[in-house]
Amino acid sequence: MGEEKLPVPLQIILFLTVPSLVLLSLYFTSLVSYLLFHSLAEIFSIIVAAGIFTIAWNSKGFTSNGYILILGVAYLFVGVLDVLHTLTYKGMGVFPDSGSNQTTQLWIAARYLQGITLFIAAFFTRRTIQRPYTLFSIYFFITAALIGSILVWGIFPDSFIEPDGLTPFKRISEYLISLTLMAAIFVTYTRRTHFEPAVAVLIISSIAAMAASELFFTLYSNNVYGEANLVGHFLKIVSFFFIYKAIIEASLKSPYSMLFRDMKNSEEELRKEKKMLQEALSHIKTLKGMIPICANCKKIRDDSGYWNQIESYIKDHSEAEFSHSICPECANKLYTKFLKIEA
């Protein structure tokens, strides 16, 4: 027996109610301990990022959609940066020498990596990644360089300075990241037919929520526990929830629909072309085989044994039409007198 499906209205209610209850619970958690709320929010996004990578990496050998693999590899390293962002957050105490500046720098680095990837990956929806290990290495070295510039060498631009708060670099970066995400939405929308319709909507919704999140992170000044920061993290949770629904849940429930979308599209196109070809062939009449023709008058004998003028036979057995004229040789034979008079 197949899986029993709930009515569509009930599915919509559950889709909206369950996440809303989770977000409400997280809000009450933030009232008790903002650090706990922040850690839970980041852990959720880190788990989703790891799940996307797991699915994308293990399907790399049999999917022609490069978008999934690029997204999976990128989100793995975005998750690594988010782990460090969480551990360096003010009050965590994991890195005693860290402060709000490094935490904010790691956030900016992760969002740049995420935003640029979402934009670039949209151009690979119908291209296979031939060298996945090279792709992995590129993201590895980029992430290592970002981490080194923040935690080791200290050359990453300052993003938060006590007690002034956010730096111009941080605010400008958030706007640039938002613009990049908006561009990613546009490119993804133009290539939405390469995804299942519901998956395309979820991916675009995820990017939009992330863009809104970035805008909220420009609103707080010197309080990393403030309301704008809280709303920004809520929107990040929503963004990762949508990408979870689009990639992880869709892949687990309908793996062939998700991973072989392009193959299905190609089959559909071939089916349509075959139908058009068959319709065209049905209107074409061809002459083939041995055709009995009189050696003297050139009449042709049809399948019923009747002798027909050659033009009548060809007209009945093909799409050809005849326009009668006369060749110069026949004109000389039949109309010699008229031709002499004209001469």
C-alpha cells in the first residue's frame, strides 16, 4: 500500500503551524538565555548544511544538475564558518581571546560564501561537474584562507568595534550580500524549469529569507543580543528550513524527481519531438517498390490493375502537384507550323 497523503489544506496548515511553534519556542528560549537561542539557531543551520552536503556529494556520480553539488559543497564550508561563529560568540567562552569582532567577521565571511555560491550555482543547473574533488578543494582553500585571515593573521577587515558597534565595512557588506542574493533569486527564477516546481519555489523563498536576514543585521549597532539580531537569526532559520525542504526532504521523499529532473525533461522533449515527427510522417506519402509502367504510353498500373496517367498516379500517392507545360522537343514536333510562322 502507498503512503497515505493528507488533504492539501491540512498539509498547508501543518507546513505553517509546526515551524511557527518551533520559532515561538525559540523566542521563549531567547528570553531565558540568548546564548542558548543563538546556539540552537546556528546548530539547526549547521545540521541542515551538513545534510545538504551529504545528499549532494553521494549523488554526484549520477546527477547532471551541477547546482546541487555546488550548493552541497558550499554549504558544508558555510556550516564550518557558522560553527566557528557560534563558538566565538560573546559569552560562549570557548575562545577566551575572541570577541564580537571575530564573531561578526566569521558571519560576514559565511554569508559572502553563501550568497556568491547561490548566484554562481544557478548557472550550472544543466551542467555536470566533471571534477567534484577539485570543486571541494577550491572551497576548502577559500574557507581556510577566510578562517586564517580572521582567527590567525587578523587581516580581515574589522566588522565590530567596541564600544561603537558595527563598522561601515560590515554594513556595506550586508547590503552587498543582499544584492547578491537578489541577483541569485533572479537567475534561479529564470532557470526554475530545471527543478520541480515546488523545489524551485522553496529555493527562491530560502534565498529571499536570507536576503531579508542580512538587512536586519544592518539595523543593530552595538548590541549583539538586540532585537534586530534576534529577527535576523529567525529569518536565517526560516531560510535554512526552506532549503531543507527543497533539498533534503525532497531528495528523501522523491529522489528520482529531485536528482533526475533534467533527465525527465530530456525524455519529455524527446517524447514531444517523436510525436511531432510521427504527425509529420503521417502527412507524407512516399513512392517505393517496383512500379509497373507502360513502355509506350507511360501509364502506370495501380494495385487494382487499372492503368492510370503517370501524373494521376503520382498525385494520388504523394503530395506532389502537377503543372502542365511542354518541352522544346515536343513543341517542335507538335507545333512546327506555328513556330515557323512566328519565326
